[in-house]
Amino acid sequence: MSTSDFKSFHFLENGDISFSIYDTIKSTKTLDPGLYNVDVIQHGNDIIVALSTKLNSENLKIHQFPDYDKINTLVKSFFNPAVSDKITNLGFFHKTGILFYGKEGTGKSTIIKHYCQQLIKEQNALVFYFTNKHRLSVPWKFVKDIRKVQDNPIVIVFEEFDDLIKNDLESILKEIMDGHESINNCLFFATTNYIDRIPDAIKLRPSRFKYVLNIEGLQLKSDIKGLVHNMLNQICTEEEIDIISDELKGQTLDEIKQFCIDKIMDISHYEIRKKTIGFKNKK
């Protein structure tokens, strides 16, 4: 039974969970692999966890950033059954985390979405984006209850991780990531534009974040040129693209993307060599 049109979940009196399917009376005890937003809503005197599918229509492609191989190695090792079994046999929870930091627009979120989509496809992962920055205990209880009914790998994503610290949730975070609230077979991804706001007790403890990685602007001309070529090859010559790629070195993905969009939007100022995207050739 698909939960692609997922509506809501229910805690049953016996402690079990069921999931209601939109416009039907059917239910299922498990969630399909996929990306889900987990939010918390105040409904009268009750606090309700709201779950919705997280859709992404963009074709996600990531550039060859310096720590690309390091992340690939960690992810591959984490999902190696022999590794998981060994850690479990030692009596430890199998979990790890990666914290990405850097200025806004460097592609931190895109990198996470890339790996999440990969893990959904290859590992049947359940990916939960925690969207409420003021509550953690209620949605985390929901995740723990999910773990009781299915053993899919669980990926937790904290965007703007520093907001959780700002809202005095540090102690809860520690218990979730490396304490009595931890769960097995769980991978954490987090992003922040302000690494100095993350306490050392969290960012420098490998049992919470195995890697804390600085994602900078693109440095390799080949990466920049590939992006620029894909967007501007119909309005710029290869020589122009080569010059532009040199000028954009060190810029973020957002800055490069916006530069190209600005070129396209201002297309009348550039020589058009062929009819493209609805514009006529200049005479």
C-alpha cells in the first residue's frame, strides 16, 4: 500500500501506530521510503505531530567539493551490513552525523538532498526534515515510535541547526544524538551558516558529528564551466563561457546560478546565435 498520498498518523490505545491514507478508510503500519517534513502543531490543548511528503522538483546535481570522497566513504561504510552488525554486536547504537557549514548559498542543502535521494533509492531510507525549531521532544518521540514498527534506515535533517541552539534545545539534542534518546540505524545531517554558534560539546564530539565540513564557493574552473555552459551555451560563445568561468571562481552555487539567470533575463544585450527559449534572433 502506497503512502504517497499520506494524510495523517494515529497512536492507538495499545501503543501501536497506524497511518491514514487520504480519502480512504484504509491504513498501513509502515511508512514508504521517502522525504517527510515533520512539524509540530498546537491544536487546542494538544500538541500534534504533522507529517507531510517533502517534494523537490529540481534536478539535483552536486559539484566536486573537497570533501566529496570523504562523505561517500562514510555513507558507504555506514550502510555496509557487516559494519552495522559488528557495531550492534558490540552493544552500541549504529549512528553517525555530518554537519555542513559555510555562508549562505554554497550548496549545503543541495548536497544533503542529493544524499537523501540516493539513500531513499538505494537503502529504502526514511528521511525526516525537522521543520519546527522550537520543539524537539514531541517529533522525536514520533521518530522513536516509527523505529519500533519498522527498521528502515532513518535520516534526520536539521536545517539552520544554530536555531535549535538559540531556542535552548541543546540538552535535548545531546540526548537525541548521543544519549538515552538515541535510536539505532540513524544518520544525522545538519547545516548552519554560523558555525561559531554551535557549542564545541556538539560540533567537536565525533559521536554526534563524525565530520564538520566547510562548504565553500566553487574553486574548480571545470565545475564552474560545466554549470555555466549548461545555462548559457545557447547565448554565449565557448570563449565567453571560459572568461565567465574564470571570473566566477570562488562564488557560491546560488551566485553562479543567479549570474546565469541575469544573463538570460537580459538576453537582448547579448548576441543570439540561434533561436532559443522563445526569443527571436537579433538582426
